[in-house]
Amino acid sequence: MAPVVEKLNPRKPSALSVKRDVQRGNQRGWTVAINEVTLDEVRNDAANFGLATEVLYQINAGKEASIYLAHWKEFPLILKAYRFWQSAQAKKGKGFFAPGRMQAIAAREYDLLLSCFKAGMNVPTPVGRVGNYLTMRYLGDLTKPAPQLRNVHLDKPDIVLDEILDDYLIMYRDVHYVHGDLSAYNVLWWEGRAWIIDLPQACQVGPWSDMKQVVSILRRDIVNLLQYFKKYGIRRDPDEITNVFLSEYLPRNMRNYDEIFEGCLNE
């Protein structure tokens, strides 16, 4: 299976910008009121963009994206469509037509998924990306997708927690991102393993980052994850875990500013 990945270049026409021009007709500007997308439109886009040979049905929908079960020939895929026709701030039936933003978010998530996958994390393998659509490995069987961690019972929860934290440490230390929304809702359980998903809110960790914000997001993710494991009687110190992460990686220009991180953990 050959992946189709459209390079993001805001200065050049993309598959999405061509579609936008057709839909807005003679109207000018970047905001255009348009109708809610249909399953047939998603199917046509997926086929025309070379992302899937078949789109079966919608699995669920989040604040800015809808998730579909698709196929590339006999291979099942997840097709994620960022809804430029409807944002969290828009009423149903009318949307904020911001294709450039949605295309950028989709490209960012694809690139981050690919980096996490190459670093050795348990994430769905990214397959392709065109416009506001991206495809990735489907986790699940023929009857239903893999369940969220919150909906399963773990036989060895302490081991699973360690595995998730190890994966998150890879994301932080090697890929230089914090997830931003890690919880039992954004971890799937499949084939005896935990898989971290849903990365559009991830925050980069680098020389120009607001490290106070980064540490706050990191600690919040860890607290949310530990909250789920409390039902198994597992109690761990989120500050101690956060400090382990920080000891593994800090941007070079931040290494002499320990007071910043001490202040973050004391707030």
C-alpha cells in the first residue's frame, strides 16, 4: 500500500484549496457559509484524493474532526476528517470555512504521529494525508473498533500504567512534545497493549517553548492518567513522575533555570 501524503505549502494550491474554490463560487474571502458534509462527500473526497478505496461509515465525532472506518482495498483504515465546514464555534448547517487552518492541523497531526511511530511509541501507524483528511491504522476487529482504556478491565494495571508512562516519556524525551489531552479517553486497548491516540492538541517542547506552560500541561496529563488507575488502588505521586520526565530532557537553554520548574510544581 503506497501512502498518499500532500506536502503542506500555504503558498501553493492544494487539493483542499481547489475544493474550496469550487464551493465558494463567486464569493470572496476565506469565510463561507456552507452545508454540513455528507458521507457521500467524504467517500468521494477519499477516493479522489487517493486515501481510501471505500469509506464504510462514521465511527464517532469530536469537537473538530469526524472519524470514519475506511478500506484501502482489503486493509481497514481510520479516516479522520477535520471539519472545515463546522467548528466548535459554529452552528450546525453553517460553518467557519477555514480550510487552511484545518489542513495545517491535519498535517501537524500526521507529522507528529509519524515521528512518534518512528520513535517506537504505540500509536496508530500514519498512512496518508491530503487536505483536511488523514488516514491511519485501524485498531479493532470486524465487529467494532478497539475500546477506550476507560471501558476495559485490566488484569495487570500497574504494568499497563508503566507501559503508558514509558510511551509518554518517549514522546516527551525523544519527539519533544507533550500530549495535551492524555487520559483514559485517549488511550485505546487492543491486543493486550495500550495505544495513545488523538494528538492535535500536542504542545512542542523546545528552546522557544514556554516551559512553565509545558510543565503544567505535562503534569495535568499525568494527573489525568493516574486518576483512572486509582480505581485499581494504584497511587503515585504526579510531581515525582513529572520530575523524572524533566530529568530526561530539557531544552539546552533551559537547563540552568531550575526555579522555573520548581515554581510550576508548587503552583
